[in-house]
Amino acid sequence: MPANWISTRAWLLMVPLLVVMVSVIGWPLVDTVRLSFTDAKLVGTEGSFVGIANYEKMLTGSNFQRALVTTTWFAVVSVAAEMVLGVLAALLLNQQFRGRAALRALMILPWALPTVVNATLWRLIYNPEYGALNAALTQLGLIDSYRSWLGEPGSALTALIVADCWKNFPLVALIALAALQAVPRDITAAALVDGAGPFNRFRFVVMPYLAGPLLVALVLRTIEAFKVFDIIWVMTRGGPANSTRTLSILVYQEAFSFQRAGSGASLALIVTLLVTILAAAYAALLRRAAGAS
């Protein structure tokens, strides 16, 4: 069979998928770009052409700048904590002890829970009237009275980071645990015989096997954390006093709460561009790591 016919038939088989992708992804994206150059409202008017005014308004506005700082802080702190906790959990679960299989199964539960369920559970834990956290800290004598953890600007973002880490660090742990299975036991035993301590064994023997998988986990979690929406919307809706309002929350409020479809579309495209740049940088980092190995 001619090679060109095989190639043609392969493309023909892909036509239904291409049609679906263009319909579901392509057309909404094109329409979003069109809306971003207008002052259209969500309901009632198509709007008129305003050029790049929406982009200038969004990029120079204090709301965008504050949301960008909040999003960056949330992503950096939560991902860093998840990486550390994930590696520590993987090292623990890689040891031989009774009940290890059950503990491995239990560790998956936070990650398997839907984000809305996870956020609701943590809202109950942080409840200022009957929350488990307040009860525990009060009984331990660490605080004198119950606090509204999600109602205070100084603690709300930290509380969200804790909830996000609890849900997502098992993913990092599972990736690290899978990588630990590839570490040769004879190399580890030889390092132990040569007198290498736990830190040196981890640094020089284990870490080279973990570096690649952990980089993949870092890419996935950073991108997800940078465009976080659901857990914050369920727990605080961006409050109090906009202290937990991230870029995705700002996009939702601009487009749907304030019904400014044009400026909301421009902000959504700005966020998409930022995530794309972040993904491209990580992709280059992955290629460099793969080439070095």
C-alpha cells in the first residue's frame, strides 16, 4: 500500500476529532479574542470596538496586580510545601513496616476526593464556632479563644494553602514513591557500607533518580496552582477584603459578577498567556533535564 495513501487515511480518521476540537476549543477561543477588544456586556449588548483599552485597564489596575501577587504567593508556597511533604511521605512509605500497604492506600484518599468536597471539609475544620481546629488549639492551650481563620485577611490565605497542600501532596508522594522503586538496592547498600549518612545517601544516591519525576510533578502542580479557582471559591470566594482573590477568581468576577464580558475576556486571555509562558519555560527545563541525563 502506498505510503501517501496511508498518510491520507490517517488524516481522514482524525477528521472527526479535529472537527470536535475546532468546535469545542477553537471557536470559543476566537470569540473570546473578539470580545476582548470590545466593551460588550454579558447580557444586553454586543458592545463596540475599543482596541486594547481592556488590556491596558486590566494590566495597570490595582486589582490585577494584587491578584497576581496573591496567585504567585499561593502557587510558590503551596507547591514548595507539597514537594517537601510528598518526598518525605514517599521516603517513609518506601520503608518496610507493618501496615505499609494500608497507609499507602489511605494516602491516596485526599487526592482522590473532589476538590469541592475537600474545600467543604476544610471550611468545617476552620469554622469559627464549632471548628475542629479551634477546639484542638484551645484544648492544647495554644489559643485563648476561637478564631475565624477564613474571616481574617492575615490567616485566610495561609488556611487555603494548608487545605490545598493536604489534597495535592499525595500526588507528589505517589510520583516520588514510584521513582524510589527504581533505585538499585545494591547501590544503596554499598553507600551504607562506605559510611555514607542518611543525608548523603539521599543526596548522591536517591536524588538523581527522583530529579526527573519530581520535575514533572513540579510542572503539573505549579500550573494547576497558578490557575486555582475551585477550592478558593468554595472556601472564601476571594475574601475577606479580597485577600485571597487570585487571577482566576478575578476573571470570574469581572466576567460574571460584574457582567463585563469584554474586560473579562481580555483578563482571561492575559491569564492564559501567563500560564502558557510558564508551561513553555517548564517544557524547556524538562528538555534540558532530559538532555543532561
